[in-house]
Amino acid sequence: MLGIIVSTLLIAIVVNLILKKFHLPTIIGYIVTGTIIAYTFSLHDAVNNHTLKEMAEFGIVFLMFTIGLEFSIEHLKRMKKEVFFTGTLQIFCTTVFVVLICIYVLGFDFQTSLIIGAALSLSSTAIVLKTYNETREIKKRHGQRVLGILIMQDIAVIPILLMISIFTIKGDQSVLYIIGETFLAACALLVLLYLSGKYLLEPFFKLVTESNSEELFVASVLLIAIGSSYLAHSFGFSYSLGAFVAGMMISETKFKHQVESNLTPFRNLLLGLFFITVGMQIDFSIIAQNIIPILLLLPVLLGIKYIIIYSVVRIDDTKRVAFKTAVSLVQIGEFSLAILELARSGDLIDPLHSQILIVTIVISMILTPIVLKNLSSISAKLVPRDVLETKDPILINENTRGHIVVLGFGHIGQAVVQKLKKDGLEYFIIEQNLHYYEKGIKEGENVIFGNACS
């Protein structure tokens, strides 16, 4: 096992160094690494290992946690249209369209068609948000539309999993009982996380910070991220939903910036593991045997999703925003892989059809970061800027340029601030010491809690 881990790290580093020469993202390198080690060590079946899958999923958990840190409840309220209207409409239209094709063109039964349609309506949260965070596209208008739709897709995983559970009911279990139990569990989970975040997080972090131990602070962040995920899973929901809600709760506190800084290394490492497991699912023998269906299926699926997402976003936004949003979300996501595997294990979908879909999904995921890295140049060539297009003032930070950052609000920092005030210059302060941070807040200073070195 240790030899496999060492080999995987070596291959990942070498592959990514090579790909960086061609300006390709590390996501591709991790997927290629997964494919190489799957064939080198015959690990195609290892991807179904429960422990490995859970470890890999925590890459998405930490990603959703950090995305939650960028949110607040007020922010989510402002984005309710992107999340609940646009996101729901996209999932519904895609699912219905695919179901009709599966039933009337491919001859599948309704249950199989509904599972496939629901699975293919989802996009890759891990790939899109990781790439958008790296390119800073997440702050732009199309980035917010993409984020809103992805949040709704993550929420939609819950009823999709519930649907599969209903389809596999055996014995005396009641459908209404399962639905009612799930609804009550969702309410209990959200209330528990909300109350914990509102009344316990701030004093808890304050207590940890006063210990002046960076290790304890990091451990506390991991406890909250993993603990909230485990709590959500205990209630029957996805790990990532609990992490996202916990991140939103922390975003309401002054510790959000330092929490995000401490969590980033864990997020990136586990996301790498997730993409390696994606690469391990590529089986060239299946691709060779079903090359024609895959080559036909891939552009059809991408085309269907593009048309639906573009049309939905275009209802109330510009052509360029609709184009960028649609292109960003045409791929099929990681949760789709989990849904198809669960359906296959429950005999709800033919194993061959499942394998063809999984390979098609993985190929769509591989193509995504390449396209996203060049999204701006592609849209500039294909979609002219709308004459009446304006920037959304809510999404623009007015102080992104022309200000001074003061590192610390101790005695020297306070003297620097007084000088800046006297000269009429704009500034903001980064302070990790809770005493000086609170002093700055009391004096009405623009101060952020965090370690400027991280």
C-alpha cells in the first residue's frame, strides 16, 4: 500500500509538471494519474472501496465548506433567484428532456429513464468551482449564476437519492413514511446547524483564539467542517450539504478569512484524491467496445444541457452571461457517478448502460477545465458583448484597487493608521490578535480578522 501511495504522488507530480508546460490545469493531471495507477496496479475495482470513496468525497466537502464561507444568509437571499428559480428550472427541464429521449427513442422503462435524466441534469461542482476560484471568475456575473445553479443541484441530490430509495423499497415500507421521515430529518438538521452557528461558533472560536495556538485553531476548523458533514450524513443527507451550511454559519463571524486560509491545503489535497478516483474509472476496454455509442452520446448530452441552460439563463440575463454559464455547466458531475453506481447496485439500471454513461461522464469532466481556462477568449470570439450589458454593482468590491493594507493593529500598526488617516489615504487592516482586532472594531476601523502570512 505504501508503495502505491508513493508511486501515486510521484506520478501526480511528474504528470502535472508536464501538463503545466502546456498550461493545462492540475485537475487533468490528477485524472491522468488515476488512470495510470489503475492500469499499473490493476486498481479499477479499488475505486469501489467504501473507505477510499469517502476520503475522496471529502475533497468536495471541503470545497463546499469554503464556498459556504463566501456566503452569508443575506447573500443567499440575494441569490434566491439564481438558486431556486434558475437552478430548479434547469434541473427540471434537463430531466424531462432526457426522460423523453430514454423512453421514446431508447425504449427504457420509466424508472430507469427518470434516474438517468436526474443524474445527467447535474454538473461538476468540484471541477467548475475549483477552476472558477483559481481564475477569479466566481466573483463575476456568470460566476454567480453558475454558483447558484450548482447549489441547487447539490440540494437536488437529496430528493434524487430519496427517489432511488423509493424505487428499491421492499417489504412493508411506506413511500409516504420515507418522504415524511426525510422532511423531518432535513428540518431537524437545518435547525440544529443554524442554532449551533448562531449561538456557539463565535464564543467557541474566541475561546480557541485566546489560547494563541495555531494548531488548535486548525483542529477546530477541521472539527467543524468534518463534524457538520458527519451530522448531515447521519441524518441521511450528503456530506457536502452539511459542510456548505456550516461554512455559511462561519461566514457570519469575524473568523471566516482565517478559517478559509487554514482549510485550503486540506481542500486541495483531498480534491486531488477525488480526481484521481475519477481517473481510476476510465476503462479503455469499455471505451473500445462501445466507442460509437460514446462518441454519439457525448455531444448529444453536452448539446442538450447547453441549450437548456442557455435558454433558462437568457430569460433574465445577457447573451454573453448565458453563454458562459451554459458552457461552464454542460458537463455531467461527480454526484451523477454516485447516483448511477447506486442505481446499478439496486438493479435499477443495466450494468453496461451504467458503464457507458460513467465513461461518457468522465470524458465530459476531463474536457471541462480545458474549456473553462479559455472561457473568456472563446466567448469574446463567439458572443459579442451586449450593448446594454452592465456590471452588477452587488458583486463588485469598490475597494479592490488604490488602497493600502496594514498588517497588524498593534502599536506600530496604530501609528501607521493615524498617518494614513492624516494623509487621507484609504486602507484596511489585517489583524490576528483578538484583542487588537476588537480594539479596531470599537474604533470603527476597517479591520479583518486573519493571519496576513497565510
